[in-house]
Amino acid sequence: MATKKSPKNNKTVKKHTKFDLSIDKPEQALDVIDALRSLQQDRGWLLLKQVFEGNIAILEAAILRKLDPEDGKTPLTETECDRLRDKLAYLEELLNKPNEIIARFNQKPTEIPEYDPYAKVKERKG
């Protein structure tokens, strides 16, 4: 894995490669779906889901009222509200990610229609 020095604080930052969810066989899609459904029933995920939902509610209230979510009194600038909106969007994405991946793998691949009337006719040996 390649490393890179961060210009802001001289910390070494590891570059990660993008995770690839491409599949070659339908069985692989079923394995991914099964793993994610199993994850959704796990006590740890259910606890994290409650934490995420609580944080989402706090961020929504802070953005709506334009008050700091930490103390509930300090007014927020529009830039600070934008940062909170980014955090909110990220938490919502994280919370919905298992369902999104399951839905993607549950889709039936669309078949390309064959317009050639002779494409399915077996070739005669002669």
C-alpha cells in the first residue's frame, strides 16, 4: 500500500484501493446478500444502528436550529451547518449501505433482446 505525507500535519496517510463488489457468478451475489442480512441481525450492528440514528437526530436538530450540537446554545455559521450536513449525509449513507448493496445484488440482470431471427436456430451439420 502506498503511503503519502499529509501536507497539513505531517502525518503519514495510507492510500487505500477502492473495494470492488463486482461478481462473476450469481452464487457470489447470494453470498454477499446472505452476509449482509446476517450482519443486519447482529447485536453489534443493531447497537451501531441506534447510535447512528441518535446522531442523525442530533445533527438534524442542530442544522434546523443552527445551534451547536455540543452545547445547544452557540449559533452556527452557514459553513458550520454545511459541515454538519456533510456528517449527516455520511451517517445516513452508512446506515443505509447494507440495504443498498442487497438491493443492487437482488436486481435481475436485464437481458439484451435478440433481434436476429436466426440467432437461436441451430446450425446444421452437413
